[in-house]
Amino acid sequence: MEVNDSNGNTLHDGDSVQLVQDLKVKGRSAILRSGSIINNIRLTDSVMEVEGRIGNRRVRLKTVYLRKV
């Protein structure tokens, strides 16, 4: 299974990604700002999602909003 970011680059476990758009996180009042870097992502069963850690919580992010750093 090959997971790609918004630019078509292949993502792997442990990569760092950058947000390309502001995102509202469900269940939190915080907003993730574009340009924020998320380190050490994990691939999921879905081709369209990855997991990342923001603070103490793990969140699932859609790959169309990410760019490989």
C-alpha cells in the first residue's frame, strides 16, 4: 500500500509532515495552523489517513492536507 501526500510524495512511518491548511480538530477547541510540523507519523490501514501526535493526543490526519518535509 502506497500513501501519498498532497504533492504526490510517498509517505513512510516516521516521516515528518507539514500542514498546508488550517484544520479544526474534532473534540478539541484548538485549531492546527498551516505550516505546523508533525513529526513521527504512523501509517494507518487507510490510504487517505495517517496518525500523528499533537501534544499528548494522537490524531488522524487526511493526507490531502499534508506535505512531506
